[in-house]
Amino acid sequence: MNETTPTPRLRFAPSPTGYLHVGGARTALFNWLYAKRFGGQFLLRIEDTDKARSTEDSTRAIFEGLRWLGLLWDEEVVYQGANADRNRADSYRMLENGSAYRCFCTPQELAERRQAAEAAGDSFKYDRRCDRLDPAELSRRVAAGMPFTLRFRVPEGTTSWHDLVHENITFPNKDIEDFIILRTDGTPIYNMAVVSDDITMAITLVMRGDDHISNTPKQIMLYEALGAKVPQFAHLPMIHGLDGKKLSKRHGASAVGDYQHLGILPGAMLNFLALLGWAPGNDIEVMSMGQMIDLFDPAGLQKKAAIFDTKKLEWMNGQHLAIISSHELAARITPMLVVAGLTTADAMARNGAWLDSLLDLLKVRARTLDDIVVQARPYLLSELEYDVDAMGKQWKDRPATAAILRAVRDALSSLPTWGPDLMEEALRTVAEELGLGGKAGKIFQPLRVALTGLGVSPGIFDVLSILGRERSLARIDIALQMLATSNS
Ligand code: GLU
């Protein structure tokens, strides 16, 4: 980027007619990444002109979704509906400079002509009859207050642009009819509002879904007619489900908020979304937000539809659990542990360092935050839940198990400090003394069941450390009682 290149300004322009869809979030992310990568601004415009379908709840859901993902906008939110006066003034500028004309044809007349054309096997295109009205008749109609729309007069030739994703795209103008820009009630048509707003917001790059490609030639003509600089365009590929069809509710959760509630981390969601339509190259997949910004390059944007695979999202979440800080993880998981009835927020606040260590142990074995909550149970519950299969397998020979656990208890209880090196040395000595030689597993497995109730857990010294001396010894005592009283 050289000094004459303006600072990039991009926008995400959702219509608030539903929740924040993953496709919308992906579009927002690419706009945001481009702005961050090239030192620009990322703006948010709520396209609330369709009053019947736009709701405040949807607008709120869009804000919440973007905030959860950390895709924050740089300036005040623009509400398109508030710009109708300016949009109208821009439309009239085109009437004045000769790029647009008044059309008095009623919707009913247009519908009849369309039907007649279709019945004759032709495709309908507005025949410009109002552009040919003689000036006296035009003045008469205007003076009589006859309702009219404003139509844009499509020039001859072709309209082309260099798309950052699809490269050169050209539309023959003859395929585009003189389209309406202002309705009879003075409200702007979508393409008019978007162009008028994008000019005012000084947008330099319009990045959006490729379902908008057919709008782009019309929008370029409007920029030119208004004497404004045409921005760059990038049309992102659609997102499909595993069946190759456009992603929809049929494919399961498609709202960003759903994934938040399924225990997905925002960083993982962003990373997953980034790979829908962008290949960073060098087989790179797992990226932090900072890495994504550094690596983002529009040259890596893909043309072909991207596939939304929830299994991959879970995998990605596992990767991110392993790399995020324990501190961040603790902030996210504490409310979930409280809801699961495993602890209180106060207790976790008092034991922050302990929780961080616990999460360090658990996160490497988890795919979602919900997995961590399940795995955290043995360390938070005061009474253990014993897995019957693990007991049956690891405590099979009860007298022998009791002998092992008794020896382990004695060795551990006499340790001067509760550290992993000393524990390991003590347990190896026990193994030698019991004639188990190098088979430390014969000690670790029954001990694991005694300490956690489960057959799988983090490493045994980690488990002993996290439980602490008192709780570890108490759990071994309980196991010894269980082994002594049961006779099976
Ligand atoms: N409001 C349009 C949509 O939600 C976006 C238009 C644009 O980005 O130009 O599809």
C-alpha cells in the first residue's frame, strides 16, 4: 500500500431480519480481517429499510454475535433507515444530471406488460416509454401530481470490474433494464440506498456474499452517475452443508449464538469461519486472531463454495482449548461449573490459581467447554462418583488392590512435601517393594480409580497434585474401606 492509497474502509451490512447467521459472521470476519491487516476501518451498517421484516431483537442479536466473536466496529453504527432523505436527494441528483427519469407506469400496467411478454415467449424488459414522453406531457403530469418512480437510464456498453475473488467480471448493459431507484413514496430501492450510503461512509472495498454479484453492475453505474469513485468489490463464496446444498436450518445450528451455547470458543469459531472461503496457504489451519490478521491476504480467497462441517468445528475447538490461556478459559468455564452445581463463583474466585492448574490439565483432553465441565467433576465434587466398569477392571483382585493402596498411602503420607518428583520416587519404591518392578501401571491404575472414580484421567502425579495431600489421602482411605467391606 503506498501513500496515495486511501485507508481501507470496509463495512458489514446485515439486514436485521433474523439471528446472526454463520454466513453473515464469515462475511463480517473477512471485512474485519482486511481492515485490520491493512490498517483500515471496519464499519457496521444495519440495513433496516424493510420495516416489515426488521426487528430490534435481530439488531441486538447481530451486536451480541459480533461482540462475542470480538469483531468490533470502529465507528458508530449506521442505520440505513435513517438515511432515506439523503438517499432521495442522491436519486434526484441523478434526475437533474440526466441519468434518471420519471416513470409514471403503474405496477399494474407493468405487470400486464410483463404477462403479455411472457405469454409471447419473450422476457420482459422495461421499454423506456416514459423516457420518451414529450416535454409538455411530462410537465403536465408533474404539475398534476401524478405518482412516479425514478428510473435509472442504463447506458449502452458493458460494465466490468476486477473482483478480488472472481477477477474480471463483465455484464453487457443490454441485459439490464432501466431499473427503479426511487419508489413512488420517495423511498429508495436497495441498490440506491446501498450506493448512497457506501459513498457517504467512504467505503473503499465492498466485500459480501456472491449472491450479490448481479447487483454490482447496477451499483457501479450509480456510482458513475453520481460522479463518485467506484470502490473495489470482493464477492465471497456461498457456504454449503455437507450435502452440497446452501447452508440452512436443515443442516442444524446456523446461528452464531447456538455455537456459543454449545461450548465453542469464539477464537475457534473465528478460525473455523476464516477457513470457509480462505486458504492461508502452507497447510496452515489453526490460527489465533493475531495470526489470522498477519496472514490475511485476499489473494487466498476462494471462488468455490465452502463446506460447513460441524465435526471440523469441534476439532478446531479442541485445538483452541489447548492454546488459549488458562485465565481466559477460567473466565468462560466458571459460570458453566456453577450452573452444573459443581462449585460457586466465590469458591472459584478464592481458588483462581488452583482452577487455572486444573484447566491446564483438562483442556488438552477436551473438545468443547461442556467436555471440560464433565471432566472437572472428580476435582470439584466432595463425594466421588465411581465408574463401575473402572472399579471392576482395576480393583478386580481386592486384597491385592488393598495391599497396594495401603502401601501407597503410607509412602505418600510420609512425604515431607507434596511434589511430583517425591511422589514419583515414593511410588517407584512401593512398586519395587511389592515386587511389581517396572510395572508402575499396576499401582497407578487402581490409584487413579481411588482418586477420581474413573479409569481415565490426567497423569497420576498431576491428579495427586491438584487434589492436594489431604484430599488424596482421604480418597485412598475411602477406597480402602470400600475394598474391605465389599466381598465381590
Ligand atoms: N444487506 C445485504 C445483505 O444482508 C448486504 C448488502 C451489501 O453488503 O451490500 O445481504
